[in-house]
Amino acid sequence: MLSSIKGPEDVRRLGAAQLPRLAGEIRDKLVDSCARFGGHLGPNLGVVELTIALHRVFDSPRDPIIWDTGHQAYVHKLLTGRLAGFDALKQEGGLSGYPSQAESEHDFVENSHASTALSYADGLGKAFKLRGERERRVVAIIGDGALTGGMAWEALNNIAAIKDLPVVIVVNDNGRSYSPTIGGLASHLSSLRVNRRYEDMLEFVKDKIGNVPVLYDALHGIKKGVKDVIAPQVMFEDLGLKYLGPIDGHDEQAMEAALRKARDFGGPVIVHALTQKGRGYSPAENHDEDQMHGPGAFDKSTGLEKPKPRIWTDVFSEEMVKLGRERSDIVGITAAMLHPVGLAAFAEAYPERIYDVGIAEQHALTSAAGLALGGMHPVFAVYATFLNRGFDQLLMDVALHKLPVTLVLDRAGVTGDDGASHNGMWDLSILQVVPGLRIAVPRDGERIVELLREAVATTDGPTVLRYPKGALAETIEPAGKLGEMDLLRVAESDEPDVLLVGVGPMAHICMDAAKLLDAQGITATVVDPRWVKPLDAALVVAAGAHKLVAVVEDNGKVGGVGDAVSRLLREADVDVPVRSYGIPQRFLDHAKRAKILGQIGLTGQDLAREITEAIAKRGAPMESPSARN
């Protein structure tokens, strides 16, 4: 049946009796695809019936359906004609793991940073009103913790202010916080609350008894009291939003009925759906950690993930436990990513010193500032791409006060599979402007331990440690020191040609390039700065002894370490050309990290070729103007 679904119109043509079979086939496809490639399995198993109901009630793309967070959109993709792409889910040339405008007109926005959908919906709803498109509705599905983000509540506050805004908000509640509302009375009251005559009656009563506030308040209190018994989550109506539910999100017919009522109301409505993460696949349902939220490739029969190599996060996780044992002032902070960022072991060892603030990076940083003001040393571990959301708080709440807060940026640089929004390619650029901030970039596991300890020993300002996704790089022991920098390779020449500055993991690429350059008769020195902000003064002396400086970083080229090195040398009047090699300033398509690095020229071979050409151009005699003419 799933293979016959080419778009939402095919879903709407099915009879109600056919839908359970369709749901079963969708779950089979989700398990099969995620078992091969990994992916957000648990969240999507939980929204199968909900997504079917959405596409039977609303007319996508005329009615935009916006997912928050976007990793819940796999079922939506299957129902909008993208079954074939699931054979290479999250792989190069296959489907993205998030909504993608390039894939389908049914993906209105490419949201994969949480708590944004309601703001998109607010703006779209206002646009439809202003354009007179009164038959269109905007549907925002928010769940998987996105309501813990402050931006979602800012949007709710604005949505509630416009009583005829054509927005339907589906709260996908997979936390089992409430029991479904069932029975005739509950259904009747839900219908009543989205009936315009009921609204008109309330307004009439309010107008007539407006001068007797005690009486009106009493009647309103009775109304609220009845609803509190039937529907416990009344806070939405306290905001001024109509509320339907809770509804069993796996009862497709009940979901359809509720969504139709919400659609026809003509104003903003909350539909509260209770779903079970991992529904229909027992290994996910019984997975205590997170119902197989985002596993790597796994065995379908058992749900067990295939063996993985030791990763960068593992080293950080282990060292944090050791630091916690040595220092009672070390506390951990996570923004709803306890296990992915490696703080679960610290939480188990020191449960009183771990804070999961939800998807609230802004709050995390200012709370960290408060902890530091109170005498603690907070370590906030977060994906590099999500740091962008807390920049103002880092700048004005942490750095301005010179507070000892350490940020650990996981999945920095090219991450690959999760696509454009998840590449951590911005941090080394945006952090350059923060006064007093120190940034460390380890090249291997031993340097994570070393630099993390140096970071938490800092008492006069914030520090950052950043490392990539994936397997640990091979350890490179230093051959010596240049100031506080690690000298990894000494050029065998009294007049060396090129100084290769390898930022963190890029030191390995520089070492590969140096060997290739040596074969071409080009002598190269390789250094790892360790700390890239501030840069070591010894770099000025080293640069002056070479003909060319090449800075290689796993970050956008604009405003990154390469630009900082160029500025350092200019200010020191060192007239040595600097070449920067990094990530092009564009949004990258999803593929494996190694594949992307090859595509953008961040390999030892590519680097050696470009440096050879640069050296050759500098050595060539200049043409005279007359010769050129």
C-alpha cells in the first residue's frame, strides 16, 4: 500500500479500514531504513497515525505543515511521494534527515533547530490574513522537547493575541505526562470550545455583566473548574488559546476528528496529542535511555546498535567524571542532550551537580553565569551548531563579567549526515569577537584531556573546547614546543618554505600534506596552536622564518583562525603571505564527513597541491607590463 502513495491526495482517498495497514507498512519502512543507516527512529515511530491524520485533514502544501523539530518528519516524507529516497536516508544523494525545500514543495521550511515552528506559523498565518487567503491554514507540530525552548513560548504569546489567526498547533506529547481524555462528555466539551456560537455567547455575557466583575469571575471559574477535571493541560487556554485534548495520538480517527474541529474553528487552536515514542517496535519501546531516539545502524531483530569505534565524546565523558571527583565546584549543564554530549556518566556519578535545562541554550549560558558568580565552575556541553543560539548570553552575561565558564562544543566542523543545519562551522568565526574568551582545539584524545584541564583551571574568563563528530583521530605526539604551541614536524632546511598551522584535527591533514610536499622538494614545518584564541606570540617568530603560512581549520574560512593569524602578522609587521584553508562559506549538503572534506579540498593531497602551486607562483619571475600588453 505504501508504494502506491505518491502524495497526500492518495492518503485522503483511502478508506478508514485501510489506514492501519498503511501505518504498519510505514513502521516497517522506518525500521528497515534506520537499521541500515541510522536516523531518528523513535520520534517517527510515534507520529505515524498523527501524520496520516494531518494529511487527511489538511491540504499540503496549500496548508503548510511545519515540523518542530524537523527530525519528526520522516513519515511526512513517506506520505508526500519520497519513498524511493529512503533507500539512502541521510546518505549522499538520498533523503535529508530533516525537512528540505530542495526535496519537496511539502517541506515549507528547513527547520532542524528546535522551538522555531510556532514563530514560522505565526508569520505565515499573518501573511495569509494580509493577503486575504482566508481558506488557508498553517499547521505546526511541536514536540520532542521543543516546548522547553523559550522561543516557542514567545511565539505562543503572539499567536494568542490574534483571535482569527489561521494556525493549528499540534502538541506531540510523547512524555506520557497525561492520560487521554475519553468519553462523550469530553468530546462534547471539546466541540463546544471550538464552536463560534459558544464564543459569541461568552462575549455577550461578558458585555452584559462587565460591570459586575465578581459574577463574571465566578462563572468563568466554574467553567475552568469543569475543564480542569476533563482536560488537565489548561495552561494553553490561560494564554488565550483554544485547547482540544488530550487525544490518543495513535487513534487515527480520533486525531482526524480533533484536527477537523481545529481546522474549522477559524482561529488559533491547540490540539494536544499523546503519543508513544518508538511505538510499534518493541526494542524502541523498551529502550530505557531514549526509545531509540537517534540510533546508528542496528540489528533489526534485536535493536542493538552495531559496534562503534571510540569517539571524541567518550574521552570528554570520562575526563569529566575524573574532574568531578577532584573538584566539588565542577558542575555540568546540558540542553536536553545528556547522553549525546557525554554528560550521562557525570550525571550518574554526581546527580546533584548536573542540570538539564531543556532546549534552552540562552538560559543555559546565563544560568552558567549565575553558577560561576556563586563560586562554581560550570561546564556547558552542547553541539557546536546550537551554540549560535546563545551568542548574546555568552557575550554579555558571561564574557562581560569575566566569568569562569567552560563551553564544550561537540560535533564541531563538518558533521556530515545531518546536513546543512548541523555542521558546526560557525563557532571559530563568531567566537573571535568575544573579548577575553579563550578557545582550545584538541587534535586527538590526549589533547582533549590536557586542554579540558587547562580550560577548567582558568579563573578569569570563559573558555571553549571544541572537537568533531566521529572516531578519535590517531595520537600525534609533539616533537617539541614553540611557545605554548605543539611543534609536530620540523622542516629539514635552514630556510623552510611553508609553515603549516593545523587547527585541532586538521593537524593530521597538515602532516600528510607535509610528507607530500617534501617529495616535491618543498620543506614544511607543522605546528598545532592548541589554543587558537588568543594566538601564541611565538607564531609571529615562526611565520617570519618561512616563505608562506598556511592555516587549515575545520570551520568556515571567513572570520576564522586563518583570518586571526593574518591579522596577528599584519599587526606585527611580518610580511609573509597567509593562505587560509577551511570550509567554504555556504550550506553543505549531507554526506559522510570524509566525503565532504574531500569535496571541499580539506585533504592532505589537496592541500599539498595548492601549496605547491602557491610556492611555484611566488618563485616565478614577474612579467613586465609591456610583456602583458
